[in-house]
Amino acid sequence: MAELSIHGMRGSTCTRRVLATAEETGAPYKFVLVDCMKGEHKQPDYLAKNQPFGKVPFINHGDLHVYESWAITRYIAETFDKTGTFYPKDPKVRAIAEQWISVLQSYYPAEKI
């Protein structure tokens, strides 16, 4: 399997969400620092190739490139959680998990945490 690389800044709430998911699911990964304090995430090359909104994190996994932490966490859970406990397989249980993910996205954005 191709190497998973997580690009972000450790102080970022969204990056921490992705890193926690990788750790909890046992996903092997490489962390690549994006130095937001130096404005790396706002450079034209970064915006064109990595994240068009100038945010972190994003991942590369083989030929897959994904940004937005909630999409990344779902992908990591689906790909690396072999137990099915991190992101439920049962549709009814998953619906409840999705409900709470939606609540977090709608009412508790990272900027307010």
C-alpha cells in the first residue's frame, strides 16, 4: 500500500483531528509540516497544488489527494480501521455517528473550539 502523508501544522485543530484518527486506527503515516506561521499555506503554488482555500490539513495517499479534515478522517477510518469500531459499518449505528459529525461541523467549527 502507498504511503500516507499528512500535511499540516500540529497546532491546527483540524490537523490534530486527522493525526488523532491516524493514530487511533493504526494508520502508518508520515507527517509533513506546513509552516502556517511563515505563510506557506497562502503561497500560489500551495493554493494551486494542495488546498485551494489556503488551509490545512491535506493528505496524499498514492494517487489520492484529499483536503478537508472531515473527509480525510472518514477516508482514514474506512481504509485503516480493520475493526469497524472507529467508523461503524452498521448503517443504523453509522447514521448516529454521521449525525454527531454533522452537529460538530454545523455548530462547533474549529475556529470556535
